[in-house]
Amino acid sequence: MALKMSRRAFVAGIPLFLAACQSKQGSITQAGLTSLADGTPDYASAYAATTDGGFSLPAIKYQNFSPEYLRQVVFYPSKYPPGTIVVDPKNKFLYLTQPGARAIRYGIGVGRAGFAWNGEAEIRFKREWPKWFPPDEMIDRDPSLEKYRDGQDGGPRNPIGARGLYLWQGNKDTLYRIHGTNQPASIGRSVSNGCIRMINAHVQDLYERVPIGTVVTVL
């Protein structure tokens, strides 16, 4: 026999239904993450598989990361005005400063010893799925890269990932970038050739938050 639900029972059940929905959708945190009912970030959604620019990106196994490298808002009193990017190579963090002594923090990978750099620059260009041009000295060290001297087209196999932020000092291109990576396991390590790498989900988020002319300080 089919069961029938009375109007009274249906109305009484609405709050429970809404609570169940809220536990999945929640509210938006400062870092742009959806929060669950208990207030914790919904990282499963933030790092889920997605399609971008016609390319399919797999889900990021965020459980494999140390929690501090996941995107989050942190207390960060500093001398830098809101909207500044501050890179801390030693601790493998990139901060986007916010009002109220806060910052959105992302985990990064940085340059190996001998390739690291520091100083102040600004974002002069922004590119989605940028073409990669290995520097001549990199090709000299690894001749197998000769085939990319004229550039490797953007895509999931491209080592600079989904976004590129190009750092200049005055009228000079530093040749350093903040960019994505197709090697998420490299976050939290010193492995790049001097550039600042982020998982694609993070560099995509940062890309949307910062305009051309944003100041970048590498400590």
C-alpha cells in the first residue's frame, strides 16, 4: 500500500529538508569557499573536477595536502596595503592581503636553491592557459626541451597550468611568473626554476581577484 504524507507532516518536515540542503550548500566564506553547516570549508566542492577553457581538470586530492596549504583566510598583520600579493618562499605561502589584518593564503611551490629570487614587482600581464616558453638556459640544461623553444601551447600537459601572472619591474620583464602547475604534489616544496607555482584551482581563484598593476613582494 502506498504511503500518504499529510499536509501537517509535510510542513513539519520542511525545516529538516532545508537544514539538509544547507549542510551541503552553506554560506560563502571570505576566501570564496562554501562552508558546511558546521562552519568548515567545503573543500570537496572547491577542489572538485571541473572544465575550464575547453579543458577537463581532474579533482584535486586535497586530502593529500597539509591543511595549511589549502586556501583559507588567516590573520596576517603586515605593512602591506590590502590587495598586495606577498610571497613567503621559506614557508611556501602566498598571501593576498585583505582589510582588517587578514589575508587569503594559498600554498605554493617555489624555486630550487640557486633559482630563487626576491624583491618587488608588479603584474603587467595576465593570461589564461598561457603558452610556455622555456628560457634558453633551461633548454641548455635539458636539451629535450628544444622542441618547445618556440613555445608549448596551453593545456593540461603544459607545466605552467591554467593561468599565468607575469611579473615585471619597471619596463623589464623579470621572466618570473605566478602560474599553475600540472604537478600538484610539488606544492610545499622547492622544485621550480624560480617561478611561483600554485595548483590550478588556486591560481584560477587568485587570477580573478587581482588586477593588472597588482604589487607582488617576494620576501
